[in-house]
Amino acid sequence: MIFSFLAWGQASDRYKGEYANFYRGEELYEKAQYGAAREVFSEFTKSFQDVQDPMYVKARYYEGMAALELFNGDAIKLLMEFNNEYPESIYKNTIFFKIGENYYQSKKYKDAKEWLDKTDPKELDTAQLATYHFKLGYANFQLEDYASARNEFYEIKDGKSNYSDPALYYYSHIAYKNKAYQEALDGFLKLQNNSAFQKEVGYYIVQIYYLMGNYKKVAELAPEYTNNDNGIEKNTAEMNLLIGDAYYRVQKYDEAVAYLEDYNKRKETTRDQDYALAYSYLKSKQYDNAVKLFNRVTKENDALTQAAYYHIAQAYIEKEELNYARAAFKSASDVDFDIKIQEDALYNYAVLSYKVDYNPYNESIKAFELYLAKFPNSDKTENIYNYMVNVYSSTKNYEEALKSLDRIPNKNIKLKTAYQIVSFNMGIEKYERGDYTKCIEILKGVNKYDVNPMITAKAKFWSADANYMLKSWSAAINGYRDFLLVPGMNDLQLKENAYYNIAYAYFMQKDWVQAIQAFRTYTQLSNIKDKARLGDAYTRLGDCYFTKDDPDFQKSAMNYENALSYDGIQKDEVLYSLSKVYRLMPAKREAQITTLEKLLKDYPKSNFVIPALFDIASGYKNEGKYTDALINFNKIIQDYPSNILVKDALIEIADIKFKQKNYQESESYFRRVLKEFALDDVTCKRVTKGIVDIYRATRQQDKIVALGKEFPCAEISSDDEEIFFYETANELYVNEKYNEAITEINKYLKNFPDGRFAIQLTSYLADIYYQRDDQEEAVLYYSKIIEKPNSPYTEEALIRSSKILFNNEQYDQALPYYEKLIKLTSNSQVIYNTQLGLMRCYYLLEDYTKAADYASKVLENELLKDKELQEISNYIAGVSYFKSDQLQKSLSYLRWTADKISNERGMEALYLLAEANYLLKDYVNAEKLHNELMNRKPMDAVWMGRSFILQAKVFMAVDDLFQAEQTINIVIEKYPNSDDGIKEEAQSVKEEILQLKETPKDVEDNINRMIDMNDEDNE
């Protein structure tokens, strides 16, 4: 009781003395009534005089601290003045600390750091010390002084204060930034149950496991966090990326797809991220998606692009689209960022090139060679040699194949066999392209490795056949005979061809005796399949027996008769030839007429109809059957008024009338001949002689003299000037004294420009220049003949002029001559040749409609036997129909040409066939035809380039941009020429493809994940 009383008494005294206001202020300060406290302290300090008094000093301290608590603008000034006036004060450290806290609360971290750095932590109590370390650490953190911040957080992160967990969070965050992932992970794991940090630390934990490469842990934890409401934010793009990539790295590709796919749709992705999703697609058997996304990776020239191409190839293999797989393997093998990938890709590219038989640049063999050069110690070497043998055996790029084989030392039996086969095939290719001299030279290489005697034997045959085509008849015969002497040769067709061609070689040399023996040998062969050729052989036997020095008409007729039993030959010609033989056999005169009548009945459109009619009429005349003879001669005149035999028919009728003593009519017919026809000397003499005979028979001698004056060819007057000039010129021409003949012919033409023999001598003059190959002069004189009425020389003039003009590429001038000739002639061979000329002229003059029309006529002509002309005619028909926009009609001709011809025309035809299908929108056939063109050997660069461009357009038409780009890259990278416009066209197409491939994506902003810490969050 005494103590309590004394204490109360002392307290009461505090408020009565000189320190009363101090105590009242202190009481208010302790009750946090800072405004009132400051006023009381201010009154006290103003009224108290002893500035060194402890109470005064403490009052000044309280006044400043109250102002600081009130955030008064002069608070820091008051406290700084206090420290300056009382530098040894016990409150100095507390003031530093409180000013630092004040700046911290105002987020003035630089000032906060300055004052907290002045604070001596040793003078702070436990609670203040935790606050001090955190706020100084956080200020340093905000000022990006992470090392200092880390040190401060370290002091309290493992304590029990309210600042321990935040300090641990930021400490772990700094460790994360410094890539001290285990240290960061340890800290974040301690905070994962703290609701304030749960969402954020979950994200960090997953990310750290990811960065540490513990993808299995990420795959385990990430779904747990994303499915937990207290965990990290659900389904963020970043989280899906981590989960998807973790699944990808632990090879759980099915699970990876959904997460990576979501990120890919929502964010702008890197090539590595596209690669991961593409690879997951591949492993999840989503091959189309894999190809599209891998294709996005191939924008740079690096190892990632190489791997992407390799996986594109794998996807196409799974889809069994080997051509596309091959292209992708090629791209992967072109770079060496990853040698193992390059090796395997190069091997697979070469093997696929072989398997799909698709090597337009001979990539297969080149790839095998490159592989052996790059990887000589590979365990696949033996396999490659086996493939190379197969390629050599099937390739048509024979020259390169031989070069390749020559580069291989110590060839085994398979490679030697391949060498023999390639040499043989190259020789045959030269043969088919008409380079017969080169064919003979190359076929000699078959003997270098005589592994297969049958191939050697066939080389003998084709070498002989090449000589045959070169008209080296003796060499051809010897070659065929060498072939036939080879034992064991079982190719019956080649043997048959050899016998037949031996016979024809003798025939072409006019060695009738040897030809007869050879043709007979051929006809006695068994099992001849080509019956038309057998019929032709009998026909030539008939020709030989008829033409030889001692003709055997009986055997000639027998062979012609045998020929008629076979189809496929020109039976009208054989019948006509047989009739000529019968005419010379007295016992067969009646058979001659019968044979000719059969020709007229069975072949009414034959070119031999008119000659047959004439021969029938002549036969009746010779037998004295004048009525029948006149009927047939008149038929020629009436039905074929333009034919050259009309003149002869008129003469024969005149002669019959004379024999019938109908002299007036006879003279009328003879006069008609003289009037209507420009006659040669022989015919003129014959006609005038006939008239002379009439005048003699009718005793009109006075008319003979007049006839002689009218027609000097009658030689009535020996001193006739024109006859003199004519006979001189004619004799010189006949005796081949051409220089003098030219002079004398020109003298005649000068004196008698319209003379009876002007056309004949003009023809002689043209012929001389023609034989001298003075083509310009020859055409000049032939044109003079052509301008005159039709004569015996008109047809030859037209034939030769059109030929010269055509050969000189004067197609527009040759064309009218061909057109006139086709109307004039009745000769089947001339008709055929003229059709050819018209076809070619119209084609070369780009009149494709008419060119196509005449090409069709040529193809329908029975005389079209020559293989090369068949090829040209089909080619012109196809191209002309195509260029005249008759696409449907062009298809069959282009198809025939592509199938039959292996040279450039065949490649052009196949290309146009593909383009026609493309224009007709038949894209499937267009692609098939492109692939067929790529298999052509040897390949022409121009058509290959155009075909690849067309193929790219086909892919564009069906919206397959990947294949379109791959295809167009072949042209850009491989096409050998840079000045023909093909590369420019290809680049233009590629730019169009790249524009189509661009697809803009929507992206979302990154989320700021930093926590803003202040006192209110933690106190």
C-alpha cells in the first residue's frame, strides 16, 4: 500500500512540474495520437530553455517521429536537424531506420535503401531486424541489385517472422534468375502450401523441373497443378507449352499433341516449337499434320531444317507416297549439319529413286555414287552395288551409266554384265534416234566384257541394221551373216529380220541373182509371223525375175500370184505388175485383161486404175477388138480429163479410126492432140506421122507440105530453122554436154520463145541446173514450165520446184506448187509425197488446222510405211490439233507419238499430252503423264523443266502447296540453263506458292507474374 501510494504521488507530480507537457506528449505518442502529441511536444520545446536537457532532447526526437508517423512534409527535415544537433544521440540509429521505412512505404526504393544502409542492424530489436532485412532486400530487388537483395533475404528466409515466407519467395526467385535451379526449387517447394504464393510457386516449380531437364517430373506435376484450383493458372499457353514439351521429351507423343497444339494455336511459335509438335504428330500417326508443320520449320538452312525434311520423308513413307518421300530425303541429304541424318537420307533417297523408277536427273545413280564417295566404309556398300547393277540394267541415260561404270575398279560379274547391257542399250538408243554411225561405234563396246554371248550376237545384228539404214549394203550383208552364224541364237524375229534385210540389200544393189536366192531363203523360213512382209518378199521375187538380165516371166508371175494370197501388201500394185508379166506371155494375154479388170473392180480408188484402163484398151486394140478398146480409151478421156494418159488415149483412138479407115475422125483426133497438148518431139513426130499417113491414104499430098510448115516436128522440110536449133540443143543435152547445151537452148528460146519445143528445152535447161545444184536457176526455169498449160514436163517441174523451195525453207513459195501438184498427178507415190509436203508446209507456216488435215491424210495413205515419216506425221497431227485448240482430237496422236518415239519429239508429245489434260482439268492424268515423262531416258532438260512447272501447277490446282514447292524447287535448283526463260517462270510460280503459304496468326500478350510487396501485404 505504501508503494502504490508513492507511485501515484510521483505520477501526479509529473504533470505539475516543468516537464508536465513532455509527459503529456509522451503519453499521447504512446497511444499513437501523433498529431496531438506533436503539438504538445512543440509547446514543450518552445518553452523549455535547456536544449541539452535529456527531456528536451527526447521531446525533439518525439516531435520528429510523430511528424514521420503522420507523413508530414517536414518530418524528415526535423529528424535530420535532430541528428545534426545531437550526433551522439541514442535515437540516431532508430531515426535512420524509420526514415528508411518511410521511403519504403512511399515506394521510393532508392531513398529507402540509402537510409536503411545507414542503419546499424545490431542496434535493432528482433522484430525490427526482420523488417529491416526484408525492406532493404526488397528495395535492392526493385533497384535490380539482386546480389545485395539476396543477402538480405537470406538473413530472414528461414525465420519465423511475417517476412520469412516473402523473403524466401524472393530469395528463390533470385536463385531462379541466376539459374541456381536446385536452390530455387528448394525454396519454392517450401512455399507450395502457402496460399499467398501457391499459384506462383507452382508455375516456378514446374518450370524449374523443366529447365533442369526433369521432364518426367514435369509430366507428373503439371496436370496436378493445372487441375487444382489452388494451383497455377489453368490452361495458360505457357503452361501448355511446358507440359506438351515435357511429354514430347519423355516420348509420350499422344499426350504431347493436345498441349502443344493449344500453344501453337494461341501463340507465335518458334521453329523448335513447331518441330516438337510436328514430331509428336509424326509419332502419333497424324502424318498429314506432321508434313504441314514440318514444312513450316524448313525456312532456314540449318540442322533443324535437315531433320524436318528427314521426318517429312518418314511421314510420306508411312503414307506410301514414295515419290514425295524421295524428294524430302533429297532435301535432307543436301546438307551436312548432321552426318548421320545425311548418310541415311542419301541412302534412302537413292534407294527410293531406284524403287519408284523416278530419276529425271539420273539422281539414283548419282546418289549412289555420292554415297560411296562420302561414306566409303559404310556397311551398306554391298547393297548399293547391287542397286547400281539394277539401275545400270534399266537406265536410259546410257552415256552417264558407262562413265559411272568406268569409275568402278575391279568390277564383279554383275557389273561387267551391266556394262555389256548398257553399251548395247546405248547403241540401240542411237539407232532409234537415227544416229546410225554412232550406233555402230558404240555397239563395239559390247565386246569389252563378253559375258553374255546372246547380247554380243544381238549387237552384231543391230550394227548390221545400222549399216543397212546407212545404205552400206555390203557391210550390212556381212554383219547379218555374222549374226546368223552365232550358235544358239534363239531370237527368231531377229533371224527373220536378218534374212529379209539381206535380201533387200541385194535388191537395192540390183544384184538380182543374189536377191532371188536371199528372198527365197527368207520365204522358206518356218513360222514367219509378219505375213505382210512375207507377201512383200514374194512381190520382190516377182520383180527380180522380171527385171534380171534373163527374165523368167513364168517364175515372176508365180511369185506375184503367191504375193496376192497375203494381206497387208499393196495388192493393186501387185496385180498391175502381174498384168505386165502376162502381157509378155503369149499364153496369158487373156489373163492380162482379167487381172486388170480385177484391179478395177477390187480397187476402184487405186492409183493404178488409169494405167489399168489404158492397158486394157491397148490389149483389146492389139487383139483387134476396137469397140472394146474405144470404150476404155474414151473412159480415160471422159472420167480423167486432166490425166497425162489422155493424150495417149487420143492418139490410140486416132490410130484405131485410121485402121477402120475412118480418116476424117482419125485426123480430127490427131489434130486435137496437136491443139490441146504441148508435145515432146517424139510424140509430135508420131502424131504428125499419123496425119501424114492419113493424107497419103486419102491422096492429099498438098496438105503434107502445109503440115510440114505448120509442124516442123514432122520433118517435112529439112532446112527448117527451128528444127536445126532444136536438134542441136537436144543432141548436146542428150550427150550430157551441158555447157554447150545451155548456150544452144538459150539461142532456141531467144528465137522461138513460143516454139513447139520451148517447153521441152526449158525442161532440159531446168534439169541441167537441177543436176548442178544451181537451185535458184532450176526453180526459175521450172516456174516457166509451170506457168504454161499442162505438159509432160509439168509434173516433174512441180515436184522438183516444190522440193527445192521446201528444202530452202521457202515454205510459202513451195505451198502453191504442192497444191497444184496434188490436183494434177495421178501417180500414187507423187500423191503421197505431195501430201507430206503440204502437211509440212502448213505446219511450218503455223496453219495448224490445215496441217492437221493433211497429217490425217498422210496417216490414211497406204504408202506410209517409213517409220520416221509415221512418227513425224503423228507428231504434226498431235501438235497441230493441240495448237489449233482441238485438244480432244490431239490426245490420240500425242499418245501414239509419246509411245512410239523416244527422242525429243516423243518428249514434247508427252509433255503436250500432259498439258492438254491439265487444260481439260484432268489433273490425275496430267500428274500421271508428268511422271511418265520423268521416266523417259535420256531426258531433255527443256521438256523436263516445263513438265516440272506444269506439275507444280497441277499441285497448286489441287491445293497441295508442299508438293508444289518441292516440285518447283527441282527446276530452280537443277535446271541447267538460265537464258531460256524456264527458271524465271519457275521462280514466278514459286513466289505464287509462297504467297499462298503465308497464314497470319493471332497472338496474346505475355502475363506479368511479378508480386508487388508492401507492408500491408505482410504485417
